[in-house]
Amino acid sequence: MINVIVARKQAEAEGIYSFELASEDGQPLPPFSAGAHIDVHLADGLVRQYSLCNSAAENHRYQIAVLREPSSRGGSQQMHDAVEEGQRLQISAPRNLFELDGQAQKSLLFAGGIGITPILCMAERLHHAGAAFELYYSARTRDRAAFVERLLASPFSDRVHLCFDDEQGLDAATVLANPPEGTHLYVCGPGGYMEYILGSGRAAGWPDERLHREYFSASPQVDATSEAFEIEIASSGEVLQVSAEQTIVDVLYDAGFEIPVSCEQGLCGTCVTRVIDGIPDHRDSFFTEAQRAANDQFTPCCSRAKSARLILDL
Ligand code: FES
């Protein structure tokens, strides 16, 4: 855990504040790479992940940006209403689940709304490295888009395409037609936007291994009904009942297995556990389609079972 001070809080767009976090003791912060995020520990035990959006070459601060989400479970409200300049916060060291591929000949970066945060950092990194890229930034309106001035003032502004729904929206099918060899696609944004970009990419023939994504918040599982099932601990044969109201992580915790968790929404991959037998009901946004289809690992913080029993490698 790292103790930081909120050195700056600034309104960036309608419903979006940025926060600059500096180490409490003035020591350099741990390094990070473009696409990394930190966990921010808030009151009431809430832990939220935010992508870093400052240059990865900096070590004196981390910058994050937070969209107020009315339907959130309280994290963004706390960040907007209760976190002020000068306040102490505890954060994790940066982790990166959304790395740039070092072999890419060109990168297409797609940001939807607040999903601009890791994408901005990636664009700055690619520019610094002299790599080829284009950045497509979609938002409903210009007022709701953070960091537009920073992008337009950047030395790579000619590679930035602003796609506001009320001006000129994005036609992903045209942009993604005929996937060039060696080009990788990175996307971050709300669930519907991500599905639009990834679906357009797949329809145009982009291979899965060149599609990279980071959800900034969980896709709501509104259709997901929950039923009871069993889990079996492979090492001991112990069988545990998971009721419709319980998560697997909670049941395991009560039985003495402490699975590390962070987001508890299927976003971060902290809780990933191997499955030896049975079919998980994957409810995460972390794995690729191919990884889910293999059914040999899952996220027990939010996923459940399609089969009557799951045997876990514990
Ligand atoms: Fe983040 Fe399970 S705790 S995916």
C-alpha cells in the first residue's frame, strides 16, 4: 500500500474530475507502463481501479480521472464529493492488464468517454517511442470529453480523431475494414462502446490476439439470474454449497480459503482461479472470448456455474 496526498483535483469535463496523487514523503512513486491502473482505497472498504493518464516517464505523481456514475456502487461519488486536495489516500502500486504490444507495427487506439485515461497514456508513450498510431476518441458531446485540449495541443494532434455523437460520430466498420498486418487495436470505454468496436473488428476479420481491451467498469449483468450450485475443492474433495445469494469468493472465505480480490466485478483478474472440471458461468469482463471458451479458469468474485458442480484447483 502506498500513502499519497491529493495534490490537485480539477474539473476536466461535465461529470469528470482529474486527481493528481503525489507520494506523502516526497519519494519517487513506483514506475508504471502505459495502460496501467492503480487501486484507490476509499471509505467503507470500497476499492476502485483507475487507469493512470499521465506520462509513464513521470515518477513524481500519478494522474487519474473519474467519471461520476449515478449507477455506481459509491466509488465515483466518494471521489467527486468527499476527496479533496490535501487529503491522504491509500493506493496500490500500479499494475498493468492492458499492455501495449511491443511487436506491433501500428496501433489503433479507441477511447469511449472516460476510457480515454489509459488510451491517452498509451498515445503519449507511442509518440515518445516514435511508433505509428491513430487515436479515435468518442463521446456523446464535446462537453463530456476530458482532455480534449491536451490532445489538441499535443505533438500528435494530427493523429487524434474526435468523434462526438452530436458532431461527427465514429464509423468503426469503415475505420477497421481490411485489418493491416501487424496492426493492433486497443479499446477502453463503456461496455456498449467496447462491444461496438470489438464486434466491428471481428466482423472485419481482426484476429482476437490483436484485439486488446480494458473495461473501466463492469458491464451490468442485468439478465444474469443466479442459481445455487456446488463447488468442490480438488485437493481435499470437500464440497461446498453456493446459494443463489452468495458469491463463490464468500463461500470459499467462510471455508478458510482466502482468494485475493480487488475489483470484485470481474474486471481486474486478481481472483483468477483454475477450474479442473465443470462449466463456469463467466460473468467477467477480464478474459477474452477464447479464454472463456476454454473453461479452465474463471473469476470467482462474480462468476458462477453452468454445471451443477465446479471442481476448483485449490
Ligand atoms: Fe477483480 Fe475478481 S477481483 S476479477
